[in-house]
Amino acid sequence: MVTQCEFPVTVNKEYLKAIDLALGGQWNEAHQLVQQYEDTTAAWIHAVLHKIEGDQDNSRYWYRRAGKLERFSDEAKGELAKIREEVAG
């Protein structure tokens, strides 16, 4: 589980912004933002973004990197809400 203290505040804000962009249908903007980072939280968000895009193979790759492959079949919006909850603390 990710807690807020693991990342600088600016990174948490970037993740929250990427989640909001994704939920608002701005996939490209969310993707550009999150692909700057390489930790497991970024990989998890990245996985969900590719799920939304419909690129299942790429999504599966990012789920593996995030250690969250078991979440592959989760509904994207609910999953983003879960990530938001964990990042926000």
C-alpha cells in the first residue's frame, strides 16, 4: 500500500492531477503526466490508463510492473478512485 509520506508532496499532487484528468476523459494529458515517474504507484496509474485506452497488452505490462496484476479486471473508474484514496492518505 502506498502512503502519502512515501513521495514528495509535488509527486502526490501530480498523481492526483493525473487521476482527475483520466476521470475527466483527458487520457493523453494524464498519460503525459504519469509517464514521468517510475515508481509502483505511477506504474499502477499507467496500467489503468492503458486499460481505459483499450491496450490490454500494455496495460498488463504496467500492472506487472506495479505488482498489481490481480487488479487487471477491475473497473477503471473505481480503481482510479482507490488509487486516489491511497495517494491522498
